Amino acid sequence: MANICVYCSSSSQINNGFTPVARTLGAGLAERNHTLVYGGGTSGLMGVVARTVRDRGSSVVGVIPEKLQSIEGVASDTADELIVTETMSERKRIMYLRADAFVVLPGGFGTLEEFLEVLTLRQLAYHERPVVIVNHNGFYDSLLGFFEELYAQHFARTPHDDLVFVADSSDAALSHLDVALQTPAPTPRE
């Protein structure tokens, strides 16, 4: 049983082809009795993951800034625990500190920003917790190619595949977490 932080889209405008990826991840987290830690929203992939985890009997922790929480219908009504923060930075910090592992589903600028911070902290050895990208239908191929370019040009000192596991499906991500989480995660450094 672990706390899995999931970063993903909150947009309700995305292609429905991504919904099964979020649903499969949520079901797998619940099967393993993991707790979901996520951005606290009801829409998009965020809402799908949270509802699936909750409907399957596992716990959900939502972390949302009060600015977003004040918008009607945005904040989760399925979270067992909803933490309301003053800022986005505080939200990210709480999610980071509560997580034993991180999973990145398809998402936009916010998802990328959260993921890149966790990736950077891992590269700098602030944590050694698993980070997994679900690269459904090659969604992140361009980003991963850019990461390779950063390494080739010496802008990154570590290849991304030494820091992040790239899974082509939610099932592959869950299988990786099964192995990676068999040992206790180190306590995060502040």
C-alpha cells in the first residue's frame, strides 16, 4: 500500500480515447490498495482517475488551491481528504511530500510543470522515488525526443531513461510500480 501521485489533464475537452488509460490506472491503484494523491479536480483525466479509485474502494487525497476550489464544480466531491492550499506552489509541495511514487498521464502545461519539477528533483538526488510516464499512443514521444536532445547537447547530465520509466500503457506503469515499490521509499528531503 503506497501513496501514488498522479499528474494528468483536468481538461474536459480532450479526446475520449485517453479516458480508458486513466480508468485502467485508477482501477489498478485501487486493486493494490494504493491511495491516490492528485490535483483535486473533477474533470478530465483527473476526475476519471479519482472516481475510479474511489468507486473501487481505495482512498483519494485531493490537493487544490483555494482559487480553483472557489469555482463551482471544480473541486473533487469524491476525495476522502481534500486539502485546500493558498497557492499552486503549496499544492505541489504537499503532493510531492505525500507521494511514494509519481505517475504522469497525458496532460497540458500544468502536468508538464509538475512532472518536470519532480524529474529535476530526482536528477538532483532530492528523492529516489519512482517516476513513471504513461506514453499512451506516443503522446510524449516529442517530449522524450527533446529530453534526448538535451542530454546529447549536454544540457542534462543524466539521460531521462535513468530517471524516469516510460510505460506504453497504464498496465505497464502499474507493473513497474509493483517492482519499484517492493522496497520502502526513502524519506523526502526538504
